[in-house]
Amino acid sequence: MDLLDNVKEMDLNDKFHDWQAVWAYALGPEPELVLSLRMALDDNHDSVVLSCAKVINAMLSFEFNESYFESSERAVDHGKDICTAPVFRSKPDLDGGFLQGGFWKYNTKPSNILPQYGDNDEDEGDEKHTIQDDVIVSGQDVAAGFIRMGILPRICFLLEMDPPPVLEDYLVSILVALARHSPQSADAILNCPRLIQSVTKLLSKQGSMEIRSSQIKGVTLLKVLSKYNRQTCLNFVNHGVFQQAMWHWYRKAGTLEDWVRSGMEQCKLSSAMMVEQLRFWRSCISYGFCVTHFADLFPVLCLWLSPPNKKLSEHNVLVEFSSVARESYLVLGALAQRLPLLHSVEQLAKQDVGVSASSYMETWSWSHVVPTVDLALSWLHLNDIPYVCSLVSGQNMNTKHMLEASYLILVVASVLGMLNSILERISPDATYDGKNYSLPWIPDFVPKIGLGIIGNGFFSISGTVAFGNLDHQSLCRTSLVQGLCYMRCHGNVDVSLSSISCLKRLMQLSWSVDRVIQGATKSCSEHLNESKTGAAGKLLGEGISSLWHDDLLHLLTSLLPMISSQWSILQNIEVFGRGGPAPGVGFGWGACGGGFWSLKCLLAQQDSQLVLELFKTFSSAPGLVTHNNGVNSDNVTNTAVTASDRISSSLGVSSIAGPGQISMMEKAFDILFEPSILKYLKSSIHKFASHMALPKPFEWDITEDEYLLFSSVLNSHFRSRWLSIKKKHSDKYAGNNNSTIVPKIPETLEAIQEETELTEAVNEPLSTLVVEWAHQRLPLPVHWILSAICCIDDPKGILLTSANYIIDVSRAGLIFLFGLEAISAAPCLHAPVIWKMHALSVSIRSSMDLLQEDRSRDIFHALQELYGQHLDMLCQKYYRSHSVKEDDSVGMANLEEGKEISRLEILRFEEKIHGSYTSFVESLVEQFAAVSYGDVIFGRQVVIYLHRMVEPSVRLAAWNALSNAYVLELLPALDKCIGNMEGYLEPLEADEKILESYAKSWTSGVLDKAAQRDSMSYTLAKHHLSGFVFQCRVSGKTLRYKVVKSLLRCYAQKRHHEAMLKSFVLQGIAQDPERSSNELDQRFEILKDACEMNSSLLAEVQRLKASLGQ
């Protein structure tokens, strides 16, 4: 029902076509179903095999996944694929503070995917893998189960039998889905004898010029496999697979008219084929291979590098043309990244081509750049491009032709990206040694690119910029940026992705043009002035990026509300334990809208990246800086736009970023932990604290050196805690792309250890174009911001971090957390109060150092007060929701409120944090008893575990630990605890084990000093024991009598307990004399009944009655 509920929650305007996958999810993935389908694939009847292939295709969710990857390839810069294998989080442990968000792990061990056979099957006996093992793996991972059951040799056999086109298409689709699964699945395909050869033969069948769908998917398969590692790609190149896949490009170049005359259907097929072939080529280029093929393929490539003519629109093939043109320029952009640095002698000397796979690297020649740039510059004339011209002119800015415009916008984006890659090789944005390159000269096309941007309506030049008597009014008009903003705000997801992609590339290119021109020497500047380009040339000399103020502000104000509305997309990503965030078998494994594997999520990530780039721009342009209202500018310097906007957006990025977006998270962290941001948070803290009922005002300050220190340690902590990637064990089955004989190995399934994590963290390798969910932590849990105060940066001492470093991280983390609370940063508000309470406890579990500094102590106390208020509000909502069940007249709003609270479960530590939470509480109490000496703030934190909203097992563990350590008297008075007193007293305790524990502490004398000091422990025990004995008469008679007898015997033996027992009897009695007398008489009757005619106990009751004047 989870899937059905999420489908109902989807926006009705969203397209939802993958119903086959939904039904496959509803029916499976069950291991028995996988086994049945695998057996059906061996059937002798073609119709059975075809039907089976259809179901397997649906189970692997091929169509839905490919739709996602197609959109990702089209609009995302990095071009990295994400593995689709189901994963799960490693469990948190006590050393890590029980914080969730551990490394992802595959549902099944990679070594379980392929069983290993010995030379003689008969010798293996019981060690040989069984069907039961296959079923177990299938229950963990459907795709892995299919591979383990030998689906790959069967598909290879079917392909060799020249199957019907429909079956052939389904079989290749299954291979693509399995290849996307994981590196181990890709290795299984590569190692399957004759399988790659069978697929390659499909691409160039003798005497057949017709393009089939299976051929297109065959090229996709080769592309996916080549992305996993550089060696695989090199093998494809060396064995002629690349040439066979690209055979269409080696034919004689025709004309676009010939292509159009072939018919719309043929245009669609050829376009799809060329797109996949170009993507395959681009993957090879990314590894440094197949660069030299440019000369052979350029004649055909030239057909797609000029802007479209009217005939393409008339024949309705503009979309197909745009797709090929886009991929062509993406290939040119990849080639540009293989250019040697223009002015680097060292790079020019490295053009020798080696022979080993690790050093083999082809370079592109600068002699090829000029003709490609000339073709690219034609795309900068936006008024000559259909549909795009209306965006620039501002005419007919509606949604009628927005989809057609979006395809051409993507071509423009790829052109801008290609030009930017070329400029990067002239003057890199950053060098390893941090030095700027000397530019004795720049190519003539550099100012042409800049002038093309200025003069063709990409930006509307700000009217506030003064340039003497220059007449540049012709440059001030509606811009492409404004048109793209309109597309982002009013278009569908595909249109929005296109607009964001173009905006990002445009900003990058503009910065690169400025960097190259401004980094040139004097002779270069004179050459630019001599070009007599007039006003536009002088604007270019001033810098393009300094002229966009209005456009950038409009763009940022348009994006910020959208960003804030997208934070909740990934909140339910880990709700479904069936396959984690894997996309296979059903629509996002039941996550609403597809979860991570949705275009909405992809768009949110691209929006976030663009906003970070915009913040970078505003930070580097002093004229674009503004301050927050009400913040002293003496304390806050150069907080771009508004500091709260920067903070909220950066936090939003952290909740959306997924695998492969570590660099985006690093940019967000750089923004969040800037000293200027910390200064703003500090000012907000003082203002916020002044309105809180705190024992003393905040009189401390933070020095400039401390700001720098806190900025550094916070950035370092959060990067190492959340962005590090585990180094994988060397897999004896992976990376072997040749069929080899594997030695005999005892065949048993490997278990997945949830509690253990590999300890070595390394950076992401550069030898792959694939991102795995496993071995990293993204997306971050909602409470990631709490890790700094938990001091869990290096809990096991792996990195040998010093104690001072950990304390600095905790101190800075407290300031950061309270600052976020002070400005009500949305992602901070999303973290449940239970996690915030837990984090405060973790911060003092192993050391009290944090409470020994006045500043940290003040903030810690303020956070306790703040979270106490949040807790009281949740308790009130909880009680109101329970009263709703007894009152039918209460509206539905309260019912919904009750559902919300029931989901939060308020303080259910054992349920929400960890099943072994009692051990954590016991260690916290042990620390309290050892070093606190009755510290009030520490005591307040311990007391929270006696709150009535905490589950009984944790409350019992906390009380017993305090009682056994004889520190109940060190707890503060009830009115000094976190939250309202009623939270600890109501409702009356009903758990018999806790009541027995209260009574045991009373009779053992542990509460004696607590009564003298008015500790909350005595008040709590007295209240609940009295309430149980005198007010709860429905059940628990045996325990009630037992408690009364224990208290009376203790009273008889310890005369100093008289005041305690008198207070016990008088607890909760009304002040009215008449009513109090009657109630007191009733209570003594209850005590007498509990004595069960025991004369000695009755005498003690009578003595107690006399002491009260009865």
C-alpha cells in the first residue's frame, strides 16, 4: 500500500506511464518470481520467451530508468551515470553517536552475483552453489539474482539464433538494465563468452542499411559498459568495437536535404542512433581515447554544426536535428578538454602517446579549433535561430512553442559549454600551484566570443552602468536570460532543465571570457582596442560579468522560492527499505514521484547548482552585495545578497545533493562556513537570545582569529564526516574483462555486515565515469548539521585528530547550530527535536570540556531552553490530538495535527535513534556521576530521559543508572528542568517496572538527600508513587499493596522518613479544608487495606495518621 499511497500523492499534472513497473513492484520482487521467469526464458516456445522477456524488462524498470538517464545526459554537465543497484545504509553505532547517515552498501555482496565454479563440478559436492542460494540472492537484489541464475549465457544464445526484431529489442534492453546495475554486473556481461561479439554483430549486419531499435540500444550498452572503467574502454578501441559501433559516420557525407527526404520515421531512428554513437565517442574521449578519429568523422559532423534552416521546421524534424547538433557540440567540448594548454611549454612537450592503459592519452590539436569555433559563433546570433529569437525579443513569450525552443536552447547550451572548454585551455580557472598563467597573446576568436555575447541579447546591460557618452541603448533590451527565467518558471520539467542548463553554461562562459581577456598582456589589450568594436568592445574590456546586475538579481529572486519548495523531495528517500533508493522494480521503489530517480529531483539539483554559482558571482562583485535588515554592518561584512538567503539555500542544497555531487556540497560548505556568515549568525544569536528568558544575557564576543578557526574546523569536519568515500576492497571478481579460469573456491554466500564500515577514506577515483550509491553517504540525513556538536569526526581515532580539534569543532558547532535556530533556517527546523536533544547529550557523553567554557555553556543552556519550548508545543499538540478521539465535534485540522505528532513520536529514543539506546543513556549517566559534581546544565540534560514522552525502557534505564550511581540528589529541581514540569508529571506513571524502581530507590535511602535538596528525582518519585497508590484503582492491586508495605516498613525502620511519607500522603490533595479532610481519610483507608490486616503495619499507619493531626 505504500506505493499506492505515494502514487495518490503525486501531482495529477505529472506524466506517469510506467504502470508495468508498478504492477511488477506489486507482484515482486519476489525470489520465486525471479526463478520462475528465469526458467520460462529457457522454454522452447517463442511466444513464452517473448512474454518472459517483456516481464523481465518491466521488472528491471528499463523504460522508466532510461527516460531518467536520457534527461540527465541531455541537461547535466558531468555526464556521469549512477548505478541502479539496491542499497541500504550501514547501521549507526555508539562510537558514532548513533547518528544515522552511514555509508551505503549493496543489498547483496558483489561476490555473490556470480558463483565461482571449480574445474570439476563433481569434486565440489555440497560446496557447489544451490538453487536456494540463487533464491536468497534474488530476494536481496532482483538483477543480481537474474545474473546469478545464468541469464547472460541464455541471452547470448538467443541473440546468436537470429531472434525476431521484437525479442531482440527486449533482450538488448535487459542487457542495458543489467549493465547499469553495478560494476560487478558490467563485469559479468563483459566476461560472458561471445556476448559482446553478439551485440556488436547487431550493429552492422551485412547488407542491411536499415536502423533498428535494438541497434540503438546496442550502442547504448557499449556506452554504459565503457563508462565503468578506462581499461574496458581501451579494450573496445583496441578490438575494433568502437569502429563497428560508429560505422554510420565513416560513410560518405550526405546533405541535410538527403536526410530530410528519408522520411520522418527514418530521421527519428537515425537521430537516435547518432545521438547514442556520439555519446559513446564522448565517453571514449573523456578517457583520452579516439581523439584522432576527429579528422575522419568531422566531414559528417559538420552537417550538424550550423543553425537549422526553415525546411527542418516544415518537415517536423527540428527536434531530431537539435538532438544530433547538441551531442555534436558536447563531443567538441570533450575534445576541447583534451587540448594542451595554449601557453604551457610543459604541456606541449607531453604530446607523446604512450602504450600503457594508465598513461595512454591522446590530445586534440589547436589547428582544429578555429574552424569549429567559427561554426559555433553562428549559434550566438540568437535572432537567426527559430523559436529562440522570440525569447530574446520578448515577443510571444508564452508556452505555445516552449518545448521546441527548449531543444534549441540545449544546443545553445552545448555550444556555450564547448567554447568555455576551449577558453579553459587558454587560461585555466585554477591551477595546481595556484599561479596565474601569463598570456602573451590570445586568439582572435576570444574577443569575438565576448562580442557575440554582448551584442546578441544574451544579457540586458544594466542602465546603471556609466560609460561616458557611449550610445549603448541598442544593447538594453529583453535578454535571453530573462527568457530562460520565464521558461524555468512556466515550463514543464524538461523545459526547465533546458533553461537551467543554458543559464549555467552562459555564466561559466562569461567568466571565462573575462578571465582570459583580463589576464592578457598590454599588447593583447592594444590589439583589442585596435579592433574598433565601439561601445561593445569597451564593455567587453570592462568585463561582461560586471554588467549583468539586473539579470542576475532577477534570476536569483526567481530561483530562491523554487529552491525552498524543493527541499522535501528527498525526505522520504529512505522510508522504503525494500531496495533503498534504487530505481528498479517499480516507480522509484514506491517513493512519491520517483524519489531520487525523478526529473523533479534532477531539476532541484540543477537549480541548486545554479544558485551556488550565482552566490559566487555576487560574492565577487562588491556592488551586488547587500546586508540583512537589522544586522549591524560593523559586525557583518560583505554577506552577499542577504546572509539568510545564502544560508537557507546552501542548507537546501545539502538536502538535495545525491551521489556524484560532492563538489556541489563542497561549494555549499564553503558558503555556509565563511567567516562573514558566522559573523551574521553570531549577531543573530545575540538578538534572538535577548528575547529568551535566560538567567543572564550573552556578554561574550568572538575574535577575528576565532572566526577563521571556526570556519576552518567546521568546513574540515563536515567534509570528512559526510563527503568522504570509502576505499573498496580489491574485488577478486571485478575488473577482469577477459574470460579466465578461476581457481576452485568454496562456494558459500557472503553475509553483509551492517555494523562494520571500511575505515580508509579516499577521494573519488578519476578512472571511471560512473557513480556508485555504495561507499558514500549522500544524500545527507536531515540531522547532518548536528554532527559537529556530537564530536564524531573521528570516533575511533583513525585520523589521529587531537582533542583540541574535537573541542574546537564542538564549540563552533554549537554556535553554528544556535545561529541556524536563531534565523529559523528551514532545513534546521525539519530535524526532529528528538535528534537535537540526542545531539546535546552526545556532546557531553565523553567529556565536560564543552560546558567549562562560558560561551559554549551559555549557548548549550539556551539550546536546552529552546528545545524545551519545542517539546512543550509538541506535547500540547499530542494531547489535543488524543482529546480529538474522544470528541467528535473537533475539526479535521486537529486530526491531521495528531497524525503529524504520532509520526514524530516526540521522544521515542529507542525507536527513532537506536534499538540499544539504553546503553547510551547508561554511559551518559556514568559520565554525569563521574565528573559533573552536580552541574546544573549537565543534570538538566540527563533529566530529559525521565520525561513522560520518553519510552518506558529508556526512562527505566535512566532512573536505575542514576539510582545505582547514588546521584539522584544531584539532579536539579523540577522547575529548573528542560520544558514544563507537567511533562515529567503527567500522565501518571503506569509502567510497573518503573514504579517498582521508584519504590526501591525510596526504601534504599537513595532519595533521602534528594528530598533534602528538593531534587526533581524525589518530586518525580513521590508524585508518581502517590498517584499510583491513591488515584489508580482500576488495576495493579498487587503492586499497589507491595509498594505501600515497602514504604511503611521503611518508615518503621527509618524515623527520618516521616516527613517524606507525610508528603507522599498529602501529594495532590486540594487546599480546601473540608475536601482535603475527606480525601485524607480515604487515603488512609487505602493504606489500611494495603496492610492486609498486618498489625505492625497498621500501627505504622495509625502513627502516621496521628502525626498529621488526624
